[in-house]
Amino acid sequence: MTIDDAPREALRGNPRELLRWVATGAAVSRADLSRLSGLSPSTVSQRVEALINQGLLEEAGAGQSRGGRRPRQLAVPTGGAVVGAIDLGAHHARIGTLDLSGRVVQGRTLPVRIEDGPETVLGTLLAEVTALASGGATAASGGAPGASLASGGAAAGALRGIGIGIPGPVQHSTGRIVSPSRMPGWNGFDVAAFCADRVDVPVIVDNDANLMALGAHRTAHAEMDHAVYIKAGTGIGSGVISSGQLHRGAQGSAGDISHCRVVADPAPLCSCGNAGCLEAVASGAALVTALREQGVPVSDLTGVLRLIDDGDRHATALARQAGRAIGEILAVVVNFFNPQVVAIGGRLADCEPLLASMRATLYERCLPLATQTLLIERVATSQDIGITGAAHLVIDHVVSAHP
Ligand SMILES: [Zn+2]
């Protein structure tokens, strides 16, 4: 082992990782876990017993016999316990329940008016998610399309926690929202305290880019230690995975690239009061504003994407400019942080001209050593990536609360 391997080695075989190996099918027995982790059979047994006692693992039937005693097979319980998840956007929220391996049990999309304020919006979504978890449906969502119940549904009281993603900066230690751009009435709102008064399970709050990063990392790049995920939609942000873990920094603002300055002349004014921020140049909202200023009658990001698909030259030029701006900021991030993968998600990830310029700028501006083996790709499109990340926030919390 070299010194460089030390931080990752220290994490090897932690309860979270044991759980993940069982959840992904990489391990079905204590012997498998011992082999994968390099831990002694007695240490593995101890950790597995603890996970079984918490209801996070169960023993199912008997494994293949190699003579002697049949090894007991391990599995992640799928019947009872679930995690609730809310991925809040400006106009819609994706809510769901997921099992303890992070698989979606039920998912629903609900319309949201963020300007109705935190009490109304979060109160409604919490009620919806707890109703889903207890196997019922509230009047607002009953029979909604896209809803699906797993066999038997989820038993009441089996909810282990709720993960919530907010489209704005969240102070991690308190769960409080701090100066969000497009969320009037939400500044300073204590999401964690509001939820704690209403549900009696742990509630973990984070920003939407971190949720996407965690969801994408656990489903697509779990074996990669260092990754950067860009969420480019109406707003723009990023989430960082370092040594296999979500890196939040001191306050929870790590990865927030939205107000990094990019050169633009004339520099458009940003919602934060500065000029020339990445968000004011390259976000979906910025593209809408810029096109309208050119006299193009477009009202939202959907309209912009349609124009780009149709080959409109104004919209396409703006998308390329946005891609270059994102690439310039990302080049600094990649040179500094040296990730194995940079993946872009959100609605702008489907915009080919933007992606092409982002990629070209990254290669142009990065050190050869940083890009030699760097993967640059799209986050697999899924409406459930955010709630998957939200569920993993809770699963990590539940597991690490019982080392
Ligand atoms: Zn700004």
C-alpha cells in the first residue's frame, strides 16, 4: 500500500461499504465480504451482526455448500423498511420511497409552486411522502400516473428517514437554507427543524446538486473514488465525490460553482448582485433571458431546447457559449481536484452543442495528466436520480449512526 492509498484503505469494509456490496450483489456471504474488504472474518461477522440487528441486512436461506456447514446468505431486506425522498425543483417535485439498497419502490412527480413558500410546499410534500411510505395515497396524489406500488407496498411505521434536496444552498450542519437565488421567501428557513416537528424519523437536507452527485455516483461510478457532477438546468451547480464520499466542505457549500466569475463582455447581471457569474451566462434561466433580449419569444428552458433542436442559430450560439463557460470553470476544478470522471446532468445535459464546447474547452484548458484518463460523460437520464441520492443520504446516516 502506498501512502496515497491510505485514506481509501481506512474506509474499506466500513458498514456502509459492506451494505453496498450486498445490495449490489457483489457479496452474498460473510466470506465474500471478508474477501472484498480484506477484513478478518471475525471483524466482518461483528459488523454484519450489527447491521442485522439494525434491520439493514437479513439472512436469507442457505448459500451454496462447499462441503461442511452451509454458509448463510445475506440480503438487503426489501419487504418492510423504506426511506422517503423529496427532490424539490422550481416547478415540480419528485417524491418517492426507496428500499435500503437505494432501489425505488414508488415514485411520483407533483407540481410545485416554490413561491408559495416553505411551509406550504414542504408541508404538502412531507404529507405526500409519509402517505406513500404507509402504503396509502392522499387525495392530491391518489391514482396519479407514474405511481407504482411494490408487491405488498410498504408497511406503516417502516419509514427509516427522509432525504430532501433543495434547489439552493443548504448549510449542512443545521439544514438551513442560505440566500437561495430563485426561492423567494425561503432564505434562512430551517428545513430540518420544520420537518422534525412533523415527522419522527431522521430528516437529512442537502442541495439538489449534491443529491444528483450522490445518486449518480452510487448507481454508475461506485468504484470511482474521485468524481465531479455538474447539474445544469434552470440553475447550475455541482457536487463533488472525494475518496468515495460526498465532499461538503466546512459549511456545505463545496462544489457551488454557480457564482464563479466567467469572462463575458458585456457581463450580464447575476441574481446574486454580481456580474458575469457562471449562472448568469450558462444556466437555463440565463439562456432564456439572453434569447428574450435578442427578441426571440421564448418563455422557458423547454422552449430554448426546442429552438436548439431545430437548429436556431441564436439559441445554438448561446448554448455553445454556455458550454465554453462551464468548461472554463470545470477546467480549474479538474486541474485542482484531478477527478476520474466529470459527468453532467440536468436538462442542459441533453444539449449537444453545449456538451461539445464544454468537452473541447476542458481538453484545451486542462493539464494533459489531468485529462489523460478522465471520463467526460452525461449522467444517465433518470427522473429518479435525485431521489436515489436523497435515499442514500439517509441510508448513509442510518448506517453511520450505528457503527
Ligand atoms: Zn452570481
